Amino acid sequence: MFQIVLLLTFSTWQCKGQSKIAADSNFISFQGKLKEFKTDSCLINIMRAIVDADVTHLNYPPKLFYYELEFEGKEGTKEIYINPSRWLKSSTVDYKGIIRIGDMSFLCKGDFMNDPLFRETDRYVEVSLQRPKPYRYDSVDVKIEMFARNPSLMGKYTFCKGGPIDLYILVGKKLEGFETIK
């Protein structure tokens, strides 16, 4: 039964995103195109602050890292989680879109496509991800998880239309121009 569901999932991905998901004994790989999105100006400032916090790409070089953006919107509540991840050691491969800020990519998942804060463009961006199987934690994973203890930004963000957004930004650096009010 599991194999049938898995094959159906792969077929769906290939049809929708002109993409290919493959698996072997070591990796689950995703290669293909993700639809590019733009975001509302209320969020673009936060995303630029994230990129600017590591402007020299010392911590997160764009060839090795991207930012994962997960959006959840339900019953008048919106939540956005942003944290770094690695192209060759991604925690997931189920992204539905991409937002580019300078050299950095924000790979998007969740129900962001149904929210007016995010707008589709006509462009697609080629991406290649790998998820090791089984996933084994290393020192970079531990460092990223430590960010949860001291978030870069956390709380209600009230500058967007459609109500406040609960933000959880875990990038390991303070974001210039923003602060968490406790």
C-alpha cells in the first residue's frame, strides 16, 4: 500500500511543477522548477533584514543555504516560520514556491498560495534539493536548533493588511530595525 501512495505522489509532483523527485538508499532528491512569488511590502522588509543580517554570506552562503519559509493561515490567524536550511541536506523537499531576495532564496511551504500577502509571478526558478535518508543530525543542525532558544524575532507583527502575523524567525542574528517586545 505504501508503495502505491508513494508512486502517486511522485507522479503528481512531476505533472504540476515540471519537477522530478527521486529516491535511492541514501537520498530523496528534488530537481525541478518552483514557481516564483513576490510578497507584500510589509513582509519584504523583514526578509531583506534577514538577508542583510548575513550580507557577507559568512554564515549562510547562497550556494549552500536557503531560508525555509513556512506559512500557516487558519481562522484569522497567520503564522510565519523562517529558518536556514541546506540545499544538500534539506529537512524536507515539499516546497511549493520560491521568493528571491538578492542572492538568497526563501523556499516556501504551507498554504501561502491562498493568502494575498503572496503573489505569483510568471517566472520559475530551477532548484535542486537533497534530503539524506535517514536524516542524521550534525553540528550545523545543532547550531540551527539552538536559534529556537534565542529567536532573531518572535511575536505579533501588525504591519500587514489582514490582521497580525505570529512571526518566528530563527536565523541566529539580530535583525536591524526589528525587535521582539517582551
